[in-house]
Amino acid sequence: MFKHEFDSDPRLRKPQPLADVAVVLTRDAWTSDDPEHGATMVSNLLLTLSESPQPPRYVFLLNTAVRLAAKNSRALESLQRLEAQGTKIQVNRASLDHFHLEGELRVGEMISMLEMLQTLFATAKVLTF
């Protein structure tokens, strides 16, 4: 894993309010000829977001992306860092049920599709990956 430095001197960083942005992830790995590379790309996206001077207000995980919030995920630390900064990690309950991961959730909260849609409609910007 690599680390981003958005500011060369961390002492100069000032906490910023959360951006009114929702990031929606639907896969735990982007399609690629190399599945390991696809998983690394998603993990690096979350790492970059966690080190951003202005993190998103929400990260929504559904479909296979719910695995990112489960036990032993390599993206777990980045998601926990985002949550500690105030980002709400929202994990789709139906996807957790489908992949039998209800007891493996380590970060975020389970929500329904209705709750997710209500929040997305009220958010200024939605980025889908």
C-alpha cells in the first residue's frame, strides 16, 4: 500500500468539514484482467479518501462492496479511518445477508435500500464506482 500526502507539512493541515458527497461502491474489486489489481485499485481509492483533507459525508457499500467492511478486509483500516473522521459508512443489509456477512461487519452500520436512497436524494453530489 502507498500513502498520499495532500500537504507536505502535516502541521499545516486544518480539519475541514465533510464534503456533502456520497461515494457509492458496488464492487470490492474493479473488473480487470487481473482481479488482484482490481481489488488493489478499490483499496487505494478508499485509502486516498481516508487521507483526503475533506472526506465525503457518506460511503455506501452494496453488492460485493459490502465485503470491504467485513472482517479481514484489506480496506478495513481506511474505512475505519474515514468513520473516525465523521464519514458515515452505510452498508446495505440485503447484500450482507446475501453474502452471509452479517456477523462479520467490522465498520459502518447496516441500512436498507430505502434508507440509502433517502440519503442519496438529500446529498449534493453522488459519486458511483
